[in-house]
Amino acid sequence: MKIVTLPLWSLSLSIMLGIAFQTAMSQTPAEHALNINIGFNGRLDQFPHADDFYKQMDLFYASIPHAVPGNRHCHTYISWDIAEPNVPAGAASTEGTRAWFKSWLDHAEGHCARALITFKHIGGVTVNSPNGYPTVATYQHAMNLFLHTNWSKAWTGAFDYTAWNEPNNPRGSGNGLTVKIPAERAADYYLALRALCKPTSCGLRGGGNVAAGDFGSNGLWKDFVQNCPNDLAAALCANASYMDKYKHWLATDTKKFPSLASTFRPEVFAYHGWDDINNFLHGNQCTDQQRCTIRAFTRALSGNSWTGSVFWDTEVGAGQDGKTNPGPVKQACAASFLMKLTASVSPRFARIYYTRAFNSDGEHGSLFNASGAPKPAFEVLVQRNISYKPPAGQSCP
């Protein structure tokens, strides 16, 4: 088997010109899986365990041999307004505050090279527009301040961004509000941030990728379905989905941001893969083109002028809560399914951010048990194994 070693994780000029994408088109799912970069979401206690993961990953890739797919990635969530002067620093122990973010970056130094920063409303932390979502102008002003703040003298890595966490998910764990953010507003948040932040020039960091979308998926599969035959038409169809509307306003509202060309399309599109993995744990193999969110997501971005972007799964895991929390073997099955599904559906998938590599009780998706020993899913993800076989007498869902 010939292994293609050109990494998909880099949004270099080669990806923008489609060179890496053309290379990826010839890969088998097993080859593509080896080129998917895996990063981790989570708090400070994640970093030592992520180090364990990357150490074993480096050894595995050297043994194949195969080029390691890019940088080490980490991911955190903060209040969208923390750079505003009227917002207090807050407590370093309260997730999403300015003090917390600075501390997180200080601890992240040396453990990851690129930090994905996701903005949202956080109850008890967000000060501006406390009962709703901000205007686009207010949001862009806050983003400009954020991009020009030196957040940590210790941090030497780069930043990537998503404009708002799960704008289609009204729960506190989603966008932080109690209502969906209208698709036009969510699209404009992305455009407002991307207008300030080019991959080669972005505030004090010198560059950064901004991913569009970042949609939540649990129970929200209808938001991913493309219902309109042409989202670039002057008017949306009567039964337009959230994805239809979001793409329509991305294409239509570029005129509001002079630094973006009228034909601009996102270099990166992101989504959260929880729905598909949770369904797998209940026996659903994600074969339905609409009910399977990764398939609907890819299909919706495969026509008209949307084929130039690469994809990131920015939040996913195997065992999200007490209802779907699997034992170690089923968790490994789900992790393998995640790799196979992602690598099979489209060669455009470049990154997966796995949630909670470590949890002190060993549950809820942790790749380690309570004593700190790795569980089978750890090795599955290290090796990008798309065909995990359970021990004798046990089976995958």
C-alpha cells in the first residue's frame, strides 16, 4: 500500500490552490485516516495526557514509517467579549474569562502548537449583550480588540478560530443562549472575523485560520440537510434549512465586508460530530445520507462554489454523557468508527478535535481510566485504526 504523506492539516497556499485536495482524492480511507490531524478539547488537566498521546503517536508513525500529520492542536472556549475594556478579568478558575484564558495559554505552551479559539456566550462571564447575541458591529469590534491583545507572554504558538460555538444549538452547552442564532447573524459573525483575520495576517499572531459553521449536531440533523437546489439564488427556497440559510448569507453578505471579494468562500468549514457517534453507540451505522450529519454536511458543501474548503470536526468523542457513556471496548469501537467514517466520507476532512482526552474518573469519553492508564480507544486514535476488532467474546454495536 502506498502511503501519501502530504499533510492535509496545513492551510498553506498548496491547499488553497487545491494541490493537496487533488492528492487526497486518490487515497484509500486507511491512507486518508493516517493524514488526519487529531487535537484535543479540554481544560488544563488535558495537556499531560495529550502529551502521552502525541508521544505514542510519534513512535507509531516512525514505525510505519509515515510523516506525522502536522502540528499538535488544542482547543478552548471563551466569552466573545473578553477583550472589551468594560469586562473584568474574572477568576482564573472560571472557564471562559480573560484570566482563565491567559492561564490556559500559559499552561498550553510546549504542549500544543496551534490553539483553536471558539467564542460563545457564557452565563456569568459574558458582560456585553448578556441576554442575547450582539450586533455584528459590536461583535467585530470585540474581535478586533481580541486579535490585537497580547494574551500570554508565555504562549509562542498560533491561533485558529471559530466565530461562535454551535450557533444552531440554543442550549447553554451550545451557543450559550436559549435561542438559535439566526443563520444570517451567524454567517455575518464568521464574515466579520474572517474579514479581520487572513490565514497569513491576523492580529498580533501573524496569521490564523477561521473556520465557518461550527454547527452542533446532537438532535439537530435537519439543520445540516440541503433542501434548496441552489443556495446562491436571489431568494431562499420555502423550506430552507439552517445550512441553506447560512450558505446563502455567506455568499450574499460578503458585500458588507470590503476586504472580502464578492466571490469569497470559506477556506475551512467546521461541524461537531457527536450525533453520528452517539447514534453509532445505539446501533446506527450512519448510512442515511440525511440523518447522518457528516454525510449531510459534506453533501451540502459539495455543489455550486463550496468545494474549495477543507473540513474540521471541532468537537467529538465517544461517550458524551451518562446516557451514551460506553465501556472501554465500545468506546474503542466508536473511536474506530469515527476514524473510518471521517476518512471515508470525504478527502476534505483534515482535523478532528477529540473532547476530554482525560477525565479524572475515567468516564465520559476519557482515553484513560481513573488510574491514568490508557484505554483501548487511546491506541485506536494513535494509530488512526479504522478496523478495530474487539477481544474474543465482545462485539461492536
